[in-house]
Amino acid sequence: MGADDLHFRRGGRQPVRLRVRFRVGAALEQEGTTNDVSMGGAFVETRRPPDAGQPIELELHAPTAWDPLVIPCHVRWSSDGSDGRAIGFGVRFEGLTRGQAAALHELLQASGYLEGGA
């Protein structure tokens, strides 16, 4: 798989800045900020990005929700900043429940990405 294949997305992403927390395995919890989000994934800026291929749970803290939205993810790619990109990682959301998908849809709708409930 080439570098371009790693960044292929099924849908567009919306610039949405949200505080997030994540953990890889038993490691200490880390924090970051989303740069963009879609129904299929997100880019997270953080000081110590996990390696590509890692399964993680991403905890999104949205200003429109009382509780954080916890989404299982798979790290698709990671950047240490040496390639000119922001330091962070891209994730694909995995196995969203109906409740998680509905909450994510509401979050994107509140950000102005989805209009009219579509």
C-alpha cells in the first residue's frame, strides 16, 4: 500500500476542534485536539502520536454534550512532524454502535457540517 492509499477517505472531513483523550493499551492516558472529523474518522493533533496500526479508544469532549463520546478507532497513520504535517495521527472509527453514530452525527450537525439532519 502506497502513502496515498493510507490517506484515502470515503467521505470529507469537517474542521472541528475538540478536546480528546486516548490511550494505547495500558499506557498512560494522553490528550490531544481534533483538527478535522467525519462520520468515518478524524485527525488528532498531539505531542506523542501512537504508531499506525494501533487500536485505541478516542474520547471526544464536545461542548454540545454532557458526557464524552467514546469511539473505538484504528490508527491509520501517524506523523512526527518531519514530513511537514502537524504532529498527530489519523484514525478510522471502528464498529460504531447506533448510539455512537447518532451522537457523532449530532456533533457534526452542531458544527455546521451536516445540514437539515441529512
